[in-house]
Amino acid sequence: MSVDGCVAGGKVAVTGASGFIGRYLCEDLEAAGYRPLRLGRGAPQAAVERQTDYSRDSLARALEGAEAVVHLAGRRMTRQDDPDDITPFQKPNVAVIGDLVAAARQAGVRRIVLASTIAVYGRDQPLPCHEGMGVQPINAYATSKLMAEAHLGMLTRAGGPSSVALRLASVYGHGEKDTPVMMRFVDQAIAGETIMVTGHPDTAIDQIYVRDATAAIIAALRHPEVTGICNIGGGAALPVRRIAETVNVIHGNMGNLIDKTDSKGRADCCIMALDRAARDLGWRPAYDLEAGLQDMRKVMLACGAIIEEDMACRR
């Protein structure tokens, strides 16, 4: 019996398994009938099952027995990074792709799914952004992800395995620290603080709940015939004020908001077209903003990150 593209109980290697998306993905892979192999740099533990330094030989050993690999590992942009300097991203985001593909071939892996980013599209693009349009990466990190997409496609077209790069919108959920607007609002609402909305009033963000992101990755595993690039987003450009208001409602902080937006600044807005994901992967986002935040709150309550009685955050 098959679970779509892989044998039921088949092994799916996940690089960066101890990270935010990786933890949710491994849980959801198990629920979908797969056997996740958790890969990471750390010593084997609950969150990391197989250790790798991401060199070719190390990856080949770590991928042994896997039918597919989901590549989430890599270097993200930090506030300390020069947005114009690609040097820190070359090895962990770009050069690793060649080693990953070679190791996958050696291990007999049949499918590679790469996590990429909406940031490759850049600003001032016709909306919604679709996979066939020109790209204008907004910084060195986004450029490195675009290079990773191109390198993966070049190598796998030449000799396999099947591969697809998923351009993910901004992913949110409990445990994520790098979506500053969303998580700052959540922290403030839980603490009963006043949320201040600044910037241009028309600024809007394409955000996707982590469970939708993992569902899209699993859909990509199930459809090895789908290759190239595929957008994975939330399906709506969410104004920052609406995000703040919704966060307040979900966490019982209603009305505790100050609007200090200024229309003199720049209004950034990006939303991705999801037609290909719907048509070829059979995937659409299941969580709108309200549903995603409600589920996120349930997760936080269940793990003790917040306490119902006093709304205190214990993350």
C-alpha cells in the first residue's frame, strides 16, 4: 500500500527538524503515515535523530533509508546581517544544495522538497505574484534562496531525484521568533498591554499558519510529478492593523490598540497566487487569520506557554 508518493510508513528525512517548522512537520508527517527522520547538527536527542554537519558524506549517511527529504535547514537573516552581503548565506543556503542532491542520489532518495521564501519576489510587483513572473529578491538572504531554487532545479533536471521548491509566505505559530510583528502583537495581547500599530496604514502581509505550511509540504511529497516552483501562502494580504485587532480579540485584549500609522511612508504589500498549488498539489490554506490564531492559542494553552486564568505568557 502507498501513502501517495511514498510507501506507507516510508521514511522522510527532515533537515532542520529541531526548528520551528521542522517540529510541526515531523509531528504531522507521523499523523499522515510517514516515518520522519529528524536531521540536525546537534547530538542525537528527542528533536534530532540523526546528526549531520551537512557535508556530502555526512548527509549520505543521514539520508540512508529515506525515500524523500524535506530541506528546511539553512541560515536566516538576522538584524545583525548586512542585507547586501550574500557571503554568510553562500555555504549554508546555496552550496549545501549540491551536497544534498549528491547525497540524495547516493542514498536512493526519490523526492526533494525545498523550503524557499516569498521574499524572492521583491517589492513593487504586479499582484498577486505568480511563479512565472520575474523576481527581485529584497535582500541577500532572499537572493541566496533564489540561487538555491535554481541550483536544485538544474541538478535534479539533469539526473533526479524529483524536486520542488515551495515559496513560503511568512509562517507564524507558537515557537516562531522571526515574525516580529505577529509575535510582538501576541506577546503584548497575552500580557494585556496596548498594541501600537505604526508604519503605512496600507501595509499588508501574506502570512500562513504553520499547520497549513506543513500540509503543503506533505502535499508536495505526495505529488512527485510536480516539479519546479510552487507558491504556498495564506491566500490574503493582511493589513497590519487587522492582524493586531484579531490578535487582541483572540487573546481577550479587545480594544487595547493605538493607531499611529502614517500614510507618508511606504506601503509594502505582497500576496502570492496559489493557483498552481491548488491545481497540481490539491492544496489550499485551511486556516484564515482567526482560525490560525485560535489554534495557536490552543497549542500555547496545551503546552503551558500561557495560563488561561491570568493570560500570563511563560514562553
